[in-house]
Amino acid sequence: MSDTNGTRRTDSTPVKSVLESGSVHVNGSPLKDDSKSDSPRSSSGWDGKLRVDKKATLANPEALSDPEYSDEDAPPVDQIEADEGLLDDLPDDTDEISLINCRVTSIPNLGLERFTKVLKICLRQNQITAVEIPSNIAPGLQELELYDNLISHMKGFDDLSELVNLDLSYNKLKHIKRIDHLKKLEQLYLIQNKISRIECLEGLSNLTYLELAGNRIRIIEGLETLTKLEQLWLGKNKITELKGLDTLANLRLLSVQSNRLTSLTGLSALTKLEDLYISDNILTSLSGISSLPNLKLLDISSNPIEHLSDLENLTHLQELWASSCQLSSFDEVEKQLGDKKELETVYFEGNPLQKRQPALYRNKVRLALSQIRQIDATFVRID
């Protein structure tokens, strides 16, 4: 090593910088200040040495603002698939696999082949774009949950012959396809996709639960062979008419909330129906509802209904949700509901009969319906 004078150092003393009275010393010897140096300079004061400013310059400034930026000249880096290793700790005989919100992008990368006894796979809230279940485990799989992913096509179900429960809600599906061979399927969830038609369900003769809420469906169709269906959810679509339900004699729950219904015709075959949700439509009357003698829960909230009518046959009614309608008469409430011995819960908030005298509203409901145990969200005090 050379010292500041160019002579070679023979000791091993480390170089130290000390600030003393405005001067810099190295091992006790003062450093020369170039500005006060006796070396020759030009008339402008330049000593002939080329100096570079101590600034860091970003070679590719676009990399800061463009997340897609890549440098073709950059050396390659080792890449590890994000999905690999997530299941390393599970034994081979695991029968249920669950990876929720784990940023999984590819099912093949998970290495599912070794789980030959798996019955249920849950991959909710990930970034999966395709259904690719290994062929050696697919025939034994009973439940598959792919809720909230990026799947746009219904492919990859050919070998899933034992599937009982399938959830493809919150994806990017536009069509129902390639699942009508799943003869053992009992529950199918397709909530919040972009489906416009009910189709390709003819072979699902064992289906008991079908959820199609939050899609773009305009017509109820394609359900004729689903005679075992017990629950049908069609809320938040664009349905204008209740039809295509005549063969669903075992239906116990029907939800068509937030659609464009103007009448209740088309329900006459649903004699076993117990729960009917028809809130947020354009209904002005309840004509047609008398054909549902086993109805226990009726939700008609947020419809421009002015009168309670056609309720005579609903002798088993337990709950009536009628918030934000146009009901104005307590006498009519008593006449239509007073004889319903099983009725325990009513919701009338947001109606003229509640807004007119809000302080007296609850007492008037109790006088009209002495059997009631809950008014809106509050239980009735029993004296």
C-alpha cells in the first residue's frame, strides 16, 4: 500500500480520517487542499485534472414508472414458481387440501399428484386461470372450490365424475359448458360471473342446490330435468318473468331478488315452496302467491306494493319481510295476517304506516298482530 506521498507503507496501521480545525489528516499527516495547492493552474484556476460530480445516474429511469419494463441486456436470474412448495408439509394420505388467498396461479405447479386419497380441494381467492386437476386424483375428487379466481372457460371437468360440490363463483365465466356429465353433482355455485343463459345442465339430475345470482340472465330456462332441485338462487339478474319452473316440484327455496319482475305468475307448480325472496323488483301486487300453501318465509321488501292480498292460503307463514313498500293500513295488516297463528316476525319499516307515526308504530303492530314475537330487528317484550 502507498501513502499519500506515493511511498510504500511498511506498517499495518489502518488509515483513519480525523477532522481537526477544518483540516483532514491521514495517520497524522495533513492532506493537501487542492484549492490551496502550489501546482500549476490555468488562468481560470483549472489544474488540469478531470473531475466527475459525485452523483448517481439512473440508467433506465422508465423502470420506475413502468411495472412491465424489462431490460433485455440484463443477466438472467433464477426463478422459483410461487406455487411450488406450498403443500410440502402435507402427508400423502391427506384427504382435504385448502389454500385460500395464497396467490396460486397454476394448479399443476402445486404437485397434487401424490395426494391420491384427496376428496376435497379448496383454492379460494387465488389467481388461477384454468382448471387442471391431475388425472390420477380427479376421479376420486368429491368437492372442488375455485371461488374468486380468474377462470374464464369451463374446461377440465372430464374426469371429475364423482364430484358432488362445485364452486366457481366470482370468476369470469360467460357460459355454462362441459359439466352436464357430472351425474353425482348436488351443489353448483356460479355466483357473480358473466353468464347470460342457463344451459348445459340437463344431465345434472341429482342437483339439489343451484346458485346463479349476480349474473346477466334474462330468462329462466334449461331447468326442466332438475326435478330434485330444492334451492334455486337467481337474485341480481335481469329476469322479467317467472317461467320454466313447472317441473321443479321439490323446490323449497326460490330467490329472485333484485330482478325486473312485474308479476308472480308462474309459481303454481311450486307447492312445496317454503322460502320465497322477491324483494327489489317492480311488483305492485301479490296476486298469484296464494298457490303456495306451505310458504313459511316471504320477502317482498322494496317493491311498490300498496296492499297485502292473496295471503289467505298461507296458513304456515312464519316471517313476512315487507320493508320499504307502500303499505299504509294497519286494518289491512290485521285482516290479512291476524289469523296466521305461526307468524312470529314482521318487517314493516320504511312503509307509510311506519313513517306516519313512528313513535306509535310498534304498539300498533302489536295490537294488530298479538302473536308477533319480532318487529323489524327488535324482539317484542313479553309482559
